[in-house]
Amino acid sequence: MISNQILQNTIDGLKGITRTDLCVIDVEGKVLAATFSDAEQFVEPARAFVGSPADSQVVNGCQFFKVFDDRQLEYILLAYGDNEDVYMIGKIAGFQIQNLLIAYKERFDKDNFIKNLLLDNLLLVDIYNRAKKLHIETEVRRVVYIVETKRDKDGNELEKIRSLFGGKTKDFVTAVDEKNIIIVKELTENETYEDLNKTANVIIGILKSDEVKEVHISYGTIINEIKEVSRSYKEARMALDVGKIFFEEKDVIGFSQLGIGRLIYQLPIPLCRMFIKEIFGDRSPDDFDEEVLTTINKFFENSLNVSETSRQLYIHRNTLVYRLDKLQKSTGLDLRVFEDAITFKIALMVVKYMKYMEEQDY
């Protein structure tokens, strides 16, 4: 259904050109848009006209028209004025509203198609048949973004993003749940993952400038066929979740940036518990105090370089060696040995993942 504001803008534009007053009333008798103040006086005649077999007629010096959408009566249009061409102006206004109905219907059909495509609800043959009917290209480069915000009840963010991509008829903006906005964006041959990051940061900039405090954006891999859109969407969903666990400091995360995090995310929790118990027994890596954890993280950041780590922590090299020796005694892992360092790093990530999953359950 066309919004009242769009109807109002349409008839205001026509009045500006033709100097003819116009009014749109629905089949229930509600005035949806009007260019004059006393439109309510035509409500009863409009209701009576709904039941009339005629498509147009004159009532009290006002020209009435029926506006149909696929043979279904949608609106009564009134053209009112001294102009000799009132009938023709009314017909033109009726055609314009009919064209708006067709455009909105096509947008709804496309939106519905994209939602089903994202959720993998279509057979392969249906994907290509419906894409053809809706004039959607099937073999172009695309990527799926997910924008997560603490959305207003008004759903304001969805409209803001639609306005950003609205002029680009080959991009689609939709939502399949209350939390996330999804963008299926068509890409040029030259666009890279770096460009995808830039686009995501533009979206964040627009939303944050309007006092949306928390925004996270993820995206999947670039795909070349329409049938792969659901895969890019699933990758973007995983990137959003994995990003919250292992990349909390990032507002934008791509599936290709997840590294080992995406493998850990797919591990069953019982297997994770078993892994932690085998390495640490009844202890857990996050049982260590803040000083030890800071030392470990800084050591990893500096690629196991003792001198650089001690310099950045403002401690003597021997103090760092003492801490690492102490850690080795309590865990059996020497972080100066690459294999032990990897085991410890993975263990820290597994614990982080387990905590996140436990929080999701509550």
C-alpha cells in the first residue's frame, strides 16, 4: 500500500502544475490525502460511488474516479476545480497513482523474493524463474551485509539505509527479523574487500551521526551468482556472532577476517570443555590474575618476542622470564615454545567462546 505521504506529495505536485484540487479517499471512506481543507464533505458521496458500476461520474460539481490495482478497487480520486480540463487532469492523476501502485507492488514482490532467497526457501529453478520475472540480474557480483543496531520502535534505521541505497535499483535493503537490517549489494568488477569495509564505515557514520550509539556490521564473501546469496548471508551472520566473541573492538567484520575464530565457533561445547580439562585440569586460563593475562596477551601481540614485550610492559626482561617460568610450572606450557603458545592461545579463545555461548543461554 502506498503511504499517505507519497499520495499527498503526488497530488500536491499535480495541483502545482494544473491548479486543480485533488483528493484521495479509500474504499472505507477515509481521506488519505487532499489539497483542500473541506474534503470530508465528499466522504459520503465517495462511499456511495464505491458501490456504483461506473468508473467515473460527477457529483456536486466534482469529478469522481475509481483507481484499481489489478482489478481490485483501491482508491476514489476526486478532481475539483473551475478548470475545463478537470476530467482529463483527474484521469492523469488516476494513471499516476496506478503507476505508483504497480511500482510499490513490484518493490514488495522483490523484497519478498530477496527474503526467501536469503533464508534459502526457494528451489533452484524457482530462483532463476522469479529473478527473470522481476528483472533481477542472476550473474553479477554481489555481497550481503548485515547491520545490527538497537533499533527504534519506529524502524528508523531501516529507512535511513534504504535512502542511502534507494537510488540504486540493483541493491536491495530488507529485514528478516527485528534486530538486523540486510543489504544485498551489487558490486562492480573492480570493487574489493577493502571497498566493502569503506561502504560499511559510511553506513556506520550515517547511523552514528543520528545518535544510534551501537552499530555492528558484518559481511559475507563476494559471490557471482544469485543462487549464492544465501551463502553470503549465512557467512555474514557467522561473522556477526564470531566478531562479538573475538573482535569486540571492531565495528565492521568480514567473514574472510575471522581466521581460527570461525573454526572454534563451530565446536560443540562438550568438546570445548573436554579440551580445556585435558590441558588445564580443573583450572581455566581465565583464572589467572590480571597481571598474568596482560603479560600473556602482550607476549602474543609481539609474536613471542621477550625483549619487545618487556619493553612495552615497562618491566625488566628477567621479570618477564620469571613470569613465563611461573606460568610454565602451573600449566605445563612454555609460551616461548611455538607449539605451546598456540595451544594456550586456542585455549583462551575456546574459553571466550564458551562464556559467550553460556551468556546467550541465559
